[in-house]
Amino acid sequence: MNKNRWLIALSAIAIHLSIGGAYAYSVYKLPIVTEMGWSETKVTIAFTIMMGLAGFSAALFGSLVEKMGPRKSAMVAAVLFGAGQAGAGVAISMDSVVMYWLTYGVLSGLGMGIGYIAPVSTLVKWFPDRRGLATGMAVLGFGSGALITAPVAANLMEAVGISTTYFILGASYFTLMILGASYIAPPKPGYMPANMKAAANNGKDVVKKDLAVMSAREAVKTKHFWMLWSMHLVNVTAGIMMISVASPMAQEIVGLSVAGAAAMVGIMGLFNGGGRLIWAAVSDYIGRSNVFVIFFTAQLITFIVLPHTTNVIIFQALIFLVVSCYGGGFSNLPAFASDLFGTKQLGVIHGYLLTTWSLGGVFGPLLVSAIKNAYGSYIPVFYVFAGLIAASLIISLTLRADVRKQTALKAAQNVGDVSATQ
């Protein structure tokens, strides 16, 4: 059966849209605290467990995902994530905090991590001409999941209660993920879309050569892996920090109203999702290494300027820029990894790189809280992160220079090989 690559992309979006719904946890927080009498800390622990497990399960089960293939892996993710969400409803009905941690936290976290990486390496293989766009489409689904789930969950809780809401959404996520998993499959080896075939027939060199073709074990021994890992860690930490304190920060520094801050947080979700697609699509034209240099240059300027910004519009615009870079980092990560290490074990390599997701999710909020408590202000936060971003900018410039040098060397070797055969 000949598969349509755009339907493959739609299948990946269905999977990511479902697991991305977990980001809407804040909608459940107040109703659970009010109705169940659980503390905010106990409710938040479930989300912390889920986010921590998501990144590390992506790394832990990356090899298994590669062996099982995208379809079976996505089906396993559907079972785990769907059971985790529906199981949270059981936990609420039984008034069990521990069960809530095990279902919403552990099961959903495992399902999210596996579901996140399952379709990505397959999408890259279906779009050899537009790797950035391919990963951007899938990760856009992940970033947009909460935007859809939040209002649906809020209305359902008012209509049918918390437990039934979890049952309905758990079943919906499971169905959507199974539908996506049932169609997704890797292309045949050497697959090229029609436009690339036509160009190849006209004698054009259409296949972009990867810098190397490595296994995951080989990749983690290279400096390029750890440079990319470090860059993404700082990008994620800065983004999650901004997301976690944007509302109180805007109220304290520029005097934004509570309602205005809430509206700003909603718009941040659009920039997070939109940044994933737009930055990824742009990277197909200007290169992944250039995109990361732009990320850190823009964020360095932003974090230096923000403490001195009194204009509400400019302050919000700069925050939106940081959040778009945060989203764009996630979508460019697998495409950049495939450029550097090939698609041989991309799922495993991508999983290892996603440990930054868990670490950033922990260290970002902790770092900003520690600085705020120590100095009584958010202003020093900007200078600390400016330093981290400056270091990442240096790493990104070094990596770009390395990539250009090795690309030039490979091109020269290819010319020499052609000349030798003539």
C-alpha cells in the first residue's frame, strides 16, 4: 500500500496533539483542590512526575521504539497515556492521591515520552526535502494540545464532574492516538518525493548528505552531541523559566493587570506552538545551526533589555520572542540531530537529547524561585540567564563553524572521488 506522506504527518500530529493535552493540567488544579481537599503541592506533584518521566522515558525507551517501529510504539503510548488519564478519574473517585500520582503522573509520563519520539524519526524519513517542516508539524501538535484541551476540560468538569472528564478525555486521547498509530509507517529505503525524483532525473544533486551516519552509542561520544545537548538544555531552561513565572513577573516589573497577565499567558501558548512550526520551516532554508545562533542572539539581547523595559507592549513582545525560541528549539532538535548523525538511530539519539526537557523543567522554575527568594526581585534572574545564554551562543557559533568546516571537507572529498573515477 502506497502511503501519503501528508497523511503520515497528520497521523503524527494526532499523536502529539493528544499527549500535548497533558500541558493543560493547570485547568484541573483548582477544581481538584476545591472538591477533593488535596493541597496544591500534592496535585502539582503528579504533573512534576509526568514531565520528569516524559523526558527520561524518551531516552530510556528510544532503542525499544526503534526496534518496535513507529506503529507499535505509538500504540503502546496510546495504551499508557489513555490509561493514565482515565486512571486519574478512578483516583479522583476513590479519593486516592497516591493513585493519582501513579496514573496521571507515572502512566501518562511514560506514554508521553514514548508517544513523543515514536513518529518523529519516521516523519524525517518521509520528508528528506523538508526535515524541519516535518518535525515542526508534529511538534506543533504537541504545543497546541493544551490550547484545545484546556477549554474542553473546563466545560466538561462543569457539566459532568472531574472524574467523568478524565474518563472522556482518556478515551478520546486513546482513540485519536490509535487512529494515528494505525496509519503511520516508515517509507521504503531510499524514498524520495516526486519533486526530488524529478530534480534527480534532471541531473541535480537533490539528496542532502548528512554530516555522518552514526549509531546512538557512537553519537554520544562526539562533541557535537554534547554541544547540541547543552544548547538545548539552556534553551529549554530559559523557556520553561519564562513560562512558569511570566504572569507574576509581568505584574511586578511593568504593572500588568491580573487579567492582562492571564491574556498574555494565553498568547504565549500561540507563540510556543507557532514558533515550533515557523522556526522549523525556516531552518530548511537557512540551516539548523544558523537558527540556533539566531535563538541565542535574540534571547541574549532580550534578557539584557527586559530588566530596563517599562513599556508593557515591548515587555510582552520580548517574552513572546523567548517562548517562540523555546518552541522552535524542540522542533529543530530532531532535524538538527539527523543532519549531524543521520537517521540510522534517530529515535534513540533524539530520546537522549530530550533528557534536557526533564532537566530544564526542574531547574528552570527552581533557579528562578531561588533567585527571587534570595534577592526579592525578578531582575537578577535576567542577568543569570543572560550569562547562560551567552555561553550557549558561543557553543552554537562553534558548532556552526565545525559543521561548515566538515561539510566543506566532505564536499572536497566527493569532488576528489568523482575525479578519480573519471
